[in-house]
Amino acid sequence: MLELKELCVSIQDKEILKDISLTIPDGETHVLFGPNGSGKTSLLLAILGYPQFKITKGEIIFNGKRVDSMAVDERARMGMGVFFQRPPVIKGMKLNDVLKAVAKKNGSGMDINKSTEALNLSYLAERDINAGYSGGEIKRSELSQMFAQKPSFLMLDEPESGVDIENMKLIGKKIRMLLERDIEKEKRMRSSLIITHTGYILDYVDADMGYSLINGSIKCRKHAGRLFEHIQKFGFKECELCQDTA
Ligand SMILES: Nc1ncnc2c1ncn2[C@@H]1O[C@H](COP(=O)(O)OP(=O)(O)OP(=O)(O)O)[C@@H](O)[C@H]1O
Ligand SMILES: [Mg+2]
């Protein structure tokens, strides 16, 4: 579904991502680990096409098409969706209205009331999107937008940070459902790239491949669960030296 070929990305003439190559096949979920400031969010935003992230080398191929010169909205229409780490506040735009508009445009068939209730969001529906939302409310709101959009490729930037234990259960189960992890891989319609520091999401989503991104370069790649165990045991310093790419 997604292929990055030797992708290099700069912001304000500073190179922040170097020679990133990875392939996420249909139906797979891959995980990006890395210390603060290593370039994880920048990679997601560059894949989505944020104009401040300049691609200086390499290619982004999505569903067989080169997309690196396409606008953000074109990529979104092709099926990319992002669950932001820090989504913008949009004054005058209610969560309910955003969900209605997105669900209508994408024909996702989402029942807005049912869905906001299931994510414990009904009380926020009439408030401006992200205005004064708590950390956990932002995450549930982002997830409700994913259900409205139903993208074929989901990029989830720290879906669990700041979420309490009860809501983690709720969010984890919903993400598992959205990524269709309970059905055979061949029948799944969605793929995903998830960023996590805590790894809590891996209790709910049995991810496939994992990468460790250090200083803008991928230093290690292996099964997500094994890589997370390795990072917990030895820290990111060891990832720099790790040659285990099996
Ligand atoms: N708009 C910008 N202008 C200048 N520098 C930026 C901009 N956006 C990102 N950077 C820099 O790029 C680097 C990577 O940032 P990024 O947000 O991708 O890190 P991250 O791996 O997601 O970190 P975290 O785990 O803290 O979320 C940082 O040094 C950051 O300051
Ligand atoms: Mg980040």
C-alpha cells in the first residue's frame, strides 16, 4: 500500500529525515519507535504532504502511484488519514459538524450519534474542535474522525499518550477494530503506521513490522513486538548498533 524509497526530507533547509526506505503491504500495521525529536511526526506529515516538509530526494508511492508532488487533500482523497499528535484548534467548527461533513464526503456510513456515544464523546459534539479539549478528549476526538473518514492507510501519532487506563481500553479496542486485526490479513482493507513511546497500543494491536528511527534515519527494523522488547531492555542507544534486521 505504501512504499518509501530513500526519502530525504528537510525543513527550513535543515535535513531531518535521511534515506528512509520502507514498505507497508496491504493489511499490515507497522510501528515507528524513536526518541523525542528523532523525526517521527515529521515523517508522517511528509507522507501526508505538508508543504513545509520539503522532499529533497526519494519517492513516496501510495497504492502504486507516485504521490510526492500531490497536495494534502489529494492524498487524503486517495485514502490517507492521520490521527494527529497535536491537532489544531479550529474556532467556529464543531466536532459534530466535522464528523458529519467527513462521513458524508467519504460515504463511510458512520452513525455520528452512535459513534460519539461509543467513544464517550457526546458531551463534546457541540464544542469547537480541540478547543480546550483534555489530552484524552483529543485522542478520542481524533479517533472518531478516523471512523468518519475510514481511510485505507492510517497514520496514528501517539494514540495513547495522556490517555487513562479505562480510555486506553476503549481506544485500543476501537483501533484494533478499525485496523481489522481480527480478520485474516488477505481480507483486511486497511494498513497503518503507528508511532508509540509507551507501546500500550501493542497490547491491543498485534503489529507486524517495527522500525527504530534515530536522528532521522532508520537504524533497526524487525518484528514490532520484538523491537519494543529490545528497546525496553537496552534503550535506543543499542538500536544504533543493532544489525538485526530479520
Ligand atoms: N516546523 C518546524 N520548524 C523547525 N523545526 C521543526 C519543525 N517541525 C519539526 N522540526 C524539528 O524536526 C525535528 C523532528 O521533530 P518531530 O516532531 O518529527 O520529532 P518526533 O520524533 O515526532 O518527536 P516526539 O517524540 O517528541 O513527538 C525536531 O528537532 C523538531 O524541532
Ligand atoms: Mg512527534
